[in-house]
Amino acid sequence: SKMSLSSQSESDDDIPLSKLHRPEISDSKGKKNKSTVEPDSVGSTTSSSVKIKIAKNGNKRNGGSTQVTKRSSKKRVKVESMDDDDDDDYKPKKKVKKSKPSSSSSKKKKVPVKKEKVAKSAPVKNRELKKLDKAELLSHAMQSFLWWDAPEPPKGSQWVTMEHAGVSFTEPYVPHGVKMKYNGQEVDLSSVEEEAATFFAGMDPDGMHLGNSKTRPIFIKNFFGDFKKVLDKKHGIKSFEKCDFEAIRRHLEEQKIIKKAITDEQRKMNKAERNETMFKFGYAIVDGHLEKVGNYNMEPPGTFRGRGEHPKMGKLKQRVIPEQVFINLSECSRIPPCSVPGHAWGALRHDPQVQWLAQWKENINNQPKYMQLAAQSSFKGKSDRSKYNKAALLCENIDKIRASYKKKLKAKSVEKRQLATAMWVIDRLALRVGGEKDTEEEADTVGCCSLRVEHLHFDPNNEGSDSKEIELEFLGKDSMLYKQTIDFGATMYTEENGMGEQVYENFKSFCKNKKPTQEVFNVLTPTILNSHLKEIMEGLTAKVFRTYNASKTLQDQLLKTEQLKSWNSMSAAEKVVEYNNANREVAILCNHQKSVSKAQETQLENLSGKLGLLKKQKIQLKKILKRLNQGHTKDIPVKKDEKSLAEQVAKAVEKAKIKKEKAKTNEEKIAATEADEKCKSMKRRLADIKFNQAHLWDKVPTIEQVKKKIVSWTQKITKMELNLKHKDDNKEVSLGTSKLNYMDPRISVAWCKRNEVPIEKVFSKTLRDKFNWAMAVPPDWEFNAEVGKQG
């Protein structure tokens, strides 16, 4: 009897044994061969135990292979059969027989071609998938939850059930025993006193706080005030000038060097410890699904830094203990045990109306702090989508809003004119509302309502009475300097009845006969302005205006670039440059600036140097090509030997590794670190040598080789020029802030799909995880009022 492989409707256990005796097997030529099943020597084949195994290589029952295995007390015979689709992959095994070889059997043994095919295809079939670690597996598990398709919790609630492990507290301080000096004499400090002294010693004397002539006095005054509260009066420490923290500072620097001597094994152990903490505290279960927790590690104690010239910088941040922490979870959830022995949580709450998992108060500003879910969580995703949809509603309301405030710009009432002018500034200049500040408690940052006369400079370039320019200069959010000259008479502010010139006249009248420290909008408060915004549209705030303007500007700028004649011939890298240019326009509009670090300056210098070298190498390649075309092979430069230096580097690395592994004492660890630093220096030198002669060959090249390398170098130069321009143009502009908080991510995703640019080129992994809800939009998606109506 025969067994048909095309029909496998019967289960393995239901196939009659009679069908297993002589199954047909199609060979590679399409012929059907009958396989022989040898009868059991003791009894018939029907008395043998037979095992059937069906391995499927396709979808369900299509394209599978059937393996029939016959077991008996003495022999086991395997019969394999493949479908016609897999004929090319099937390699029948040779049968070994005790009988004399015949001419036909000898022919079957000659299969060298088939062996070669097996060898070539084997690596593809046996290729192993990437093994994911526990964190990656959890990440994939969380990504499988599509919160936008899940049912919403009851109205007014953020969740129904929530369970987590609480907060991870910092380790207790371990004294190092290094003494500070006062008036030249060593001082014996307690553990608490030594910790406070170590906080100050850990500050960089040339850094942004102690190295700045404006911030240094503030920092020292605040630190010493809190330090004296910690110190025992018996020390008699009354003057900061007599305090010497240098010994502790040297100790800390030495510890940094010692930590660099860590071995690979120790590094793995440290990572394992961090992972253990993360797996314990870094995840929560919300409504039955897994969510990542953001800040599960409690803030460590230290000196408060603040931003800009913060009046409280230098004060001591106290260690937070469990009794200060409130835990929020569902009533049915297990209460997480406190991880600090001898302590307990301050209180338990079961409030589904809030999103936070834990709450405490910090001692500097006496403000509450929260442990919340991470940026890629469903809570944050819902909030982000709602924010961008609300901003999209402005698309159909913006014309009415602008028409309303433009009418009031010429009103007789000062109150109406100030309100209308503030609305114009928030809409067109994207300023924040601003509010009253206690400059003894907070940094003196400014918004629209808190502008003072001293922040406005009329006609900064002395162009005369016809000038409509005002230079705005003040510290905005996070003490970032806002310094822009606005030409209110420019086309962008006057076209389509933009009323820019009227706004200029209003500013002049508001500042007339006022002192520099007086407010420009003296009859307008943030409360009045915010109330007016809510009257216009439910939920409207200055931030909604900023989000709308950022998203609309990005979309308009991108659409402009897509109209360029050369657009379709541009490479993906060139399109990304245009995207970054549009992003930069948004960042400038929203005043998203950043200070240029020394590392950035060094990086730009190195890139510029490499670019210059590549251009010189290209010139040399052209000279080599010219000489080869003329038939001259003499004096063609070739690569110098790199092997000797490479061998030296390899030996030095091995020695440094051995030193690290053998280092036990601090002296040995410092020596191992020094050896490691020497290796890094040698590696950089080797890399420089390789780069300097990367355009050359070990021997005289052919004309074709030189031509190919010239093409390659041209591409390298173009790519590096784009990279250098991007870094230089954006060194003082923070593109990331706009992407993270103000530009609707769906605009970027649709643009990438429309122009076949990989999303990885514009969104980092962090942003892709955060905005996973935006990734499914079609290429023709637009930021408009219809989006806003989705809620």
C-alpha cells in the first residue's frame, strides 16, 4: 500500500500501520522510488512498534516533510519523504549493504556535486538567531501590548489595578577616613560630616558652578551654611576660607583611577547587580500588562546644582528615607516590602486617579517628587497623543483666534491692548506665559507676562526712526538665554494683515515712562491670560500654541523641500539634512538652545581635520592615476608597514589586561590603569597611521583600482561634509527637545515613509519606543483639524 504525503488530515496516531510499509519518495528528478522496510527478524512488521514524526517547514500542513521511524527489538529503519517543492533540498542517505557492490550501486556513490551543495546551503540552514537577554525579552513583551487598541479604564481613573516593587534606595555612606583641614590642622569628622565634606570636594573647581565667577559665591555661601548645620560645634569651623578639602579631592581622583582598572569579569558582575535591581524595581504590572518604570532609583544625597544662577545652588540635598515615601497601588495588590532594614513606608495610597507610583518631598524647595512609569509607557503615550491632537484642533480655530486678537491690538483700553499683544507674542514668537517668581527661591527666568522694560532694546542697530526692530534678551526656562532681534516690520510679520508694526507701537507705548525694572504688561497677569485662552478653546494654553506652531512649521518646511526639482534625485542622507534644517527652524522658533561643550568643539576640530586629509588624499590619488595613465610605475607611493605597530599594540593590550587581572592593591590598580591609558594612546596612534595611508595600497595599484578608490573617496568627502555641516549648524541648537516634546511624531513618520528614509535616521531608539503609537500612520498623513477631532 502507499501513503500520500500531500494529504495529512489524519493525526499521527490515526494513520494505519499498513500505510507505512512502502511510502513513495520523489527524488530530485521527479521519479517516485519505493522505499524498503525490512521486516522484523522476530515477527512481522505489524507487530513492531512504529513512531511517526512529521516536521513542518511551511505554514501549518503545507510544505512539510514526513519522517517515518520503525523501531524493533534489533533494528531501526528511517524512511524520509519530501514534497515536490523541496526536491532541490532533499539529499537521500546512502544505504550500506553487506552484499557485493554492483555497477548500479557504484554509480550511486559518485555524488560530489550533491556534497558541495550541502556544504554551501548548510550555513544558511544552521544559522542561529540572535539570543535575547532578559531585558530584551521583557522589552519585546511590553511592545506587544498595543494600548491604543486596549479598552479604556473607567472615566476619571488612570488604571484599575497596579502593582510594583516600590523604590530602590541608595546604599548607606561608607566613610573613607581621609581628613579635611581647617586652618592647617586636620579635623576628625563623623560619618555624616565627612559625607558632606566629600560632596563639596567632589565638585570640579573649574566646572560650571565653582569655575564661574557669578555662581561660585552663591554655591559656596549655600554649601557652607548647610555644612555648619551638620558640623559639631566642637570643631570650631567658622570660616570657609580656612577650610581645605584638597586631601579628600585627591582621594576621590585616585578612586576614579582605581575604578578604571576594573576587569571584564568585575564589569560583568557590576552589570549583573544593576540588572538585578532593574528587574526587581524597574517594572510594574498595570491592568494586567507589563510597564517600564522610569525613575525607580531614589535620588542620592549631594550638593544641589540647579540651572543657571539658581539662588539655592550648593545647598545639601538630604538622604531620603522610606518613612518619607508614599506608595500608590491597588488595594488588591501585594504591598512591596521595604528594602531598607529597620524602616517602613511612610504611607500607602490606593488612588487610581493619579499616575504616580511613589511620592516624597525633597528638602531644597520642599516640592513633591514622583516615581512614575517610563516615557514609553501607555500613560505617557496617551498623554502625548492627546497633546498633539489638541494642538491639531487649532488648525481650524487659529484664523478665528488671530482675527479676534488683531481687532483688540488697536483698542482704546490698555487692558485689551496688552492682552491682544501678549496673545500675538505667544502665537507668533512662541514665548511661554511666564509668571511671578520669588527670586530668593527660584532663578529669575522670564516669560511673556513677566517681561520687564530692561529686556527690550528698541532699534538695537541704531538704524533710525524707521526701524521697527526690538532685541529681546532675557533668561527663559531652565535659565536658557533668549536673545533675538525681531523686525516687526518684516514681511513675515506684516503679510496677510499680520499687524507686526502695530505690535511694535504697542510695545513702545507699554514701555514709555517706565523704569527698567518695571513690567511691560503691568495690567496683565498669567491668571487673566490663561483664563482668556480657556474661553477661546477648551484646554487651550500657551503650550498648545507652541506645540501647534512647532508641528505646523515642521510640516510646512518639509513640504517645501519636497517641491524642490532635485528632491527625487537626492540620497537618503541628503534628505535627512533637509529634515534637520526644518527641525532647526522649529528649535529656533521655540528657543531650544544648548551650550557648546569642550567635547563638541574637539569633535568638530577632529572632523574638520579628517575632511581636509581626505581631500588631500583624493588629490594624491588623481596624481597617481595620471602617472599610471602615462605608463610610469616608479615613485608611486605605497603603504608603510603597519604590522609592527599593530603587534606592539596587541602585546601592550594583553599586558595591560594581565595587569588588571592581577592587580590587588590600590597601587597595582593605578599602575594597571596607567598601562591601559598608554594602550589607548597607542591605539589612537595606530588608527591615525591607518587613516593617513588608507588611500594607498601595499603594492603599485592598477588604473582600475585607482579609479574605484577616487569614486569611493568622493563619496566619503561628501558624507563627511554633510556630517560636519550638520554638527556645526546645530551645535548651539537642541534638535532633540523639539522632537521629544513639541513636533507631532506622526509628521516625521509619514515623511520618512513618503520619501523612503529609514526612521532610524531621524528618530533614536528612545524616540521610536516612546512614539510607538505613531508608527502605523500612512505616508500621506497630515497634521490637521481632522486629527484633532480624534481626541
